[in-house]
Amino acid sequence: MPIDFSLLQRFLISHKRLPLGKLGTVILEEQQAFHEYTSSVIRPASEVLQFSPKTDNVLQQEFESFVVKKGGTIDQVKELSEQIKQQLSQSKQVVLEGIGTLKIENNIYKIFGEDLTAAYLAPVAASAVVHEGDVHDVKVGEQVHSSEEMKALLQENKSKDYWWVYALILVVVAIAAILYYLYGDQLK
């Protein structure tokens, strides 16, 4: 009697890795949720299957003891890995129910899992809410600055832009003083 594929799935979910005998190991990697600045969307966390040709004897022993605890035998585990090898050599792919499809492409093992994340965790539209006085990050080009840094930069620019006004006032006062000095007698 072959191993129930739900055991494979349960072991993969709990250990994030599933040994397939001497073929290698299926790895379940979790990708974090992220914010797309350009489209103002938050993408949910997702799980991606990877295949590593490296074998892990300790993990294989853990899997065998897991199967034995659930009512299976070590011979069933070995039989399963032989069936997977045999199917791969015949049809270049094996469907691991509840996990995905293991394929050989150009002598490289690849695993393709079902991406159910998009079906039950759709992206969420998000826009920034900025409260006055709160410090937040501002993306300028490829650099990220705090809101306080940007305010300081803007305030420095304003004070530097108006120096000519003071100079113009001084020039007008100087011209008025010169005119008064030269033509002050004629005004009396």
C-alpha cells in the first residue's frame, strides 16, 4: 500500500522541507508581503516551492519516523522514492498530490506548485496616510529620506533663495542716502 500523499503535504508544511530520497529535497520558502510603491498595492505573503538536489539524511530519518508514527512503514517511504524516480525517467514529470509537479527540464529538476495565494489573498489597494507632525519615510528617486530631513532641506532652500531681497533693500537705501546727500539742499 503506497503512502498517503497528505502525509507528504503535512510534513512539508510543518518542516518547510520534504526529502525525496536520493533525488533531493523540496523546499517551501515563504516570501514576505511587500508594498508596490508604483501601483500603491500591498501584495500578500506567499509560499514558493523550490527543489534542491542536495539530500539531507537527518531530514530523511525525520520523515521516515513521521511516516511510521502515522501508521506507515520505512519500506513505503523507499518505495515512494523509487516510484518517483521511475516516473521521472519515463515521463519526465511526477505529480505530487497536494504539493505540485516535479519535472526534469534540461537535466535540471524543477518543481511547480499551485499558486493558491492569488485565489484567496488578493492584493489590497493602499495609499499613504500622513498625519501632521509624524515622522515617515519619503522615497525621492531611489533614495529614502525621513520627512524631517526633507523639511530641513526645503527650509534651507527658502532662506537661501531670498538673500537678494535684502541686498536690493540695502541698494535702494544707499541710493536714497546718496540722493539726499547730493540734492538735500535743494529740497529746503
